[in-house]
Amino acid sequence: MSEPNGPRPTLEAVAALAGVSRATVSRVVNGGRGVREPVQERVRQAVHELGYVPNSAARTLVTRRTGAVAVVIAEPETRVFTDPFFGRQLRGISRELAAADTQLLLMFVEHRADYDRIGRYLSAGHVDGALMFSLHRDDPLPAMADRAGLPTVYGGRPGWAGADRAPRPLYVDTDNRDGARQAVRHLLERGRRRIAVITGPLDQTSALDRLDGYREALGVPAADPRLIADGGFTASGGERAMARLLDSAPDLDAVFACSDLMANGALRTLRARGRRVPDDVAVVGYDDLEPAAWADPPLTTVRQDVEEMGRLMARLLLRLLEGRRSDGTPGTGPDGARRPHARQLAPVITEARLVVREST
């Protein structure tokens, strides 16, 4: 082992100890092919004995890989750090990337000016790929990734202009329509007839899909506008939306809030207005994260496995990166098998499942 604070072990030292050439050590250390397994084992043993750590800049020159992935969330950091949805998804992403020895670089969109900064960074070759989520309809991020030729996986069904053209974007999402249908059908089965909905921003596909599922479950093409309010996917937004709904439709007997945070806000307003839950108004949320268990009463909600969705996003991107050689063309693995090309990979839709608790 090298001495603390002593000279750093070199590639030449590893080569001398292993009895091979410098080029052979470089191929083994940088994941190249064409080195027999016994030789690879000697090199790995020498690396371990000397405590050799590859120079990341040199490795990037050889492999044309940075070993880093950008995670871009199109929301201000204040929202990201107060909504458990983002923390759970980032945990799934982080664990999957760490297992693949890949670094995570986190980027937020605080102001419109941030798009230029993010676009410059993504196009400068600092990362091998990107994971992007919480995008809005007019978001420029997908076009930036496309222009930079950056392998990208999205969280949520793409809804921006041109997303339906080939090659279609890779993404991970939950079955939002079906989750909303389950929520509203449950309320109908409980005998509720004036069911309101608190949506997220309708320039996001998750909010649109949940609103569509609500309408489908009611069996109407256009629901009563007095029963629809936007809560912005925040607790305070849910609180204000519930107040608007009670003012416009005081006879409502149930509400489907399209996130647990908004459902918690709705519960606060209902309590302040003297409405009992579920006796007077039944409430269903969406996500089944911590706010559902903290609620009073505990929330009936639609469960989506947010952490698993993060893992799936990272896994899909890593598979996509495996399929690209340093020149951007499809590559092969050590066994000679061709790695998956983007056209061979498919979006992933996870299941939504209703969890019944005391709020209904």
C-alpha cells in the first residue's frame, strides 16, 4: 500500500508489479477488452496492493466517459426539498447509480435564466447522460438534450411538442389514469356523488392523466368546472384549492386530491370549515408517501412506488449508455454481444394501486 501523504502510485508502478505493459494496465483499469482473465487478475491485485486510484481526467480522455450523470429537476430547490416525492425518487436514482460507480450531479431550475446555464453544461461533455423529471409542456430541456446528443431518460410521460416523433423518448411513469380511476371508483362505491378533484399544474402530463382518469371514472366527457381546482402539487395549494371548491360547490361530499401533499392541505381547510372526514367529505390522495401516514385521519391514497421509479430511470439510462461506444455508435460487451440500442429499449409504466385507510 502507498504511504499516507506519500507519492501517488503510478500506472507504471502497477505495470511493473503486475509484470505487464503500461497499455495493458490502462485497458484493464479503463474497462477495455482484449485482456485475458489471468492477466486482468494480476493487474487488479497490483492495483489493490499499491492503492492505485485512476486519474479521472486521464480516464475520460481514454474512454470518452466522465462517469457522471446529470439529474435535472425542472422545479425550484425549495419545492424539491419540501416534497417527499422528489427525495424518494432521488434515493432510488442515487442507489442505482452508486451501484454502477457513477456519480450524480443534481441541477434545479430556479429561474428561466437557469435553462441557458444548464444547456451549456449539458452540451459541454461534463456528463455521460441525463435524467430529467417534473417537466412542463413548454420546457426547453428535452430540445437541449437532443441538440447535445445526450442520452436521456425522462420521469413522466413526455408531453412536449415533437415528443411523439421517432425516435420516441425513453421514460418511466406510473399508470396515472388508472390510479385516478381507482380513486374515484372507490369514492363512488362508498356512495359519494359530488366528487371534486384537486389537480396539479395541467401543463404536466401526470396532472392531465389523473384529471382524465377522474373524468373517465365519473363517465362524463367534461366534469362540472365547479368541482375542479388546481392545487399546484403543494400542501398550501391544496389548502387554497379546497377552499375554492367549498365556496363554489358547498354540497360536495368527496374530493380526490392528485397528491398526498395537496390532500393534507385539503384536510386542513376541511377541518377549519367544520367539515368532518370522512363523515361529511371523504378524501383520497395520490402517492402513498409519508404525508399519507401523517395525515389525520390517515389518507386513503393511490400508491406509486416512487423509489422504484427512480431506480428504473437510472437503470434504463445505464443500459442506454452501455449500448454506446465512445463515438456514439452501438457497442458490444466483453462477451461480444451487442449492447441495447435506444430503439431496442422501451418506456416503463409501473402499476398504481389504491390503499384504503380512514379518510374514506
